[in-house]
Amino acid sequence: MSYIKKTFFSKEKVKIFKFLMQTFDIKLNEAQKWIDKGRVFYKGKPVVKKAMSFKGKIEVVVFETVSRDLKPVFETNDFVIYDKPSGVLVHPQNRHTEYSITHEVKNRYGKYANITHRIDKETSGLLLCSKHKKAEREIKQLFENREIKKSYLALVKGKFKDKILVDEPISRNSDFDDIKLKVFIDKENGKPSQTIFEPIKYDKEKNQTLVKAIPLTGRQHQIRVHLLHLGFPIVGDPLYGVDFKTAEDYLEQKLSEEERVKLTGAKRLMLHAHTLEFKYKNRFFIVSRSPLA
């Protein structure tokens, strides 16, 4: 389990935020966040006053790292790159998440190591992580400035013939009564979103095309919704390109693996983060060696 409640003691009266700073080697703002998020308990009740003092027993919900011995594919003194398997979360979803790449990174490189960008749970492939706070700030800034180039591989239904730039704005969905999509094309209110698609190989027998996708912006589910807009849903996608009931069953964990394969063509989303290209002190071009399978 990611977060567990542990008991700590202080023989002397001390302000709670100072106790947190000293015990966990954290800064003031982080100690205050722990209190705000209800992670600190005194006499069985969550602490709400940041300047409160205590003596004796206090309980704190702490993050416990675990490892499944997932080895990085590349690292420097500043950052590390993992080739994430499909089905593994990048960040813990809640306090009951047993494992994520965040666990792995912090277990191996310490509490100041962190993830610098996101890929979906079912998307496999390259994930760039920082080893320390300075690198985290700088790498996140590179992403913000669009100075890190990414490419993906997607297996789609149908014959994808031509290289194309999709320039369609995307909005987050706030009403799931009619559709279960997290985002959708919204020409009036959507945020600018661009993706370049290029066909690589067509499988005539399966009527599927392996496509290279280069996102020029970083919207959630951008590649999935842009491919659906073109009429080429990704094989294995249980949300984009299926009917309402299938999406609902998937979200409610009622869709069996057998049903998913029958309805979508695969037991996982066939989307893979394939390359990363960026300059951080030196220039790097990293290619995933994992197959899209």
C-alpha cells in the first residue's frame, strides 16, 4: 500500500509543522501541505491548525516506497528513463495504490527523485524522471517550452494511407452522462492541439496500420482523440471508438479481458511512447527497444 499511518513520539512540546520538518527532512511548505491534506493526526483526529503544538504521540500518513525491480533503460547523474510496461500507473491514484513508477523511482533514487511528465496507465514506453529537485524543475520547464520531442507508435484499425497534421482543439469532458470520453474535439472552446501522424506498415489480413504519432502539444488523450477524429481508433482502446456500454463496463471494471479483446481487438491499449529527444547539458535521443505487443 502506498500510504500507511505510522505513530511517532515527541518527549518535548513542539509545534507540529516543526516536528514534521525535523522528522522527515522536509521544508515548511511541504509540512503545511501534509497538514492541509489530512495526513497528520493527534488524539485520533486530523490536525487542522498548522501552528498547533503537541507532546507525546502523533500519527502521520507516510508514503512507503516499494520496488518490483523495474530497471531503467538509461540514466545520468540528473535524470533516469524507464520503459514503462502497459498497465502500470505513473503516479499513485490514491492511498491504496500498491505500486506505480513513482514508487520505483523514489525507492531507487530517494525521495527527491520524481516523474517529470505523464503517460496513461495503459500506454507503454519511455518515461523521463528526475533524480533531484533542480533537474525536476529544469526538465519540466523543457516540457513546458516544448523543447522535448516525443514520438509514439499506435496500432490503429483500418488502412491509414497518408502523413497528416491534425489541428483540432480539445476540451475536457465535464458531463459523462452521454459519453464516457475524458476529452473531445471542441472547435469553439477547446485548447489548441496538434498531432502529426504517419503510416509505417499496413497489415492487410488484420486491416490494421502501425502509425507513428508526433504530438506537438501535450493534451490528455490527444493522440487517441485525434485518431478517432480521423476514423482510426487505436486497437484495444476501451473508451475512444466503442459504444457507451463498453466504455461504461470498462470504467466500472465489468469488462472481462475476453470481451475486451472481442470488442476492441486487444487486451491493452496499443499505444507506445517510442522516442524522446531533448537537450539537457548534452543532446539525447532515446529509442524504446520494447515491442508494441
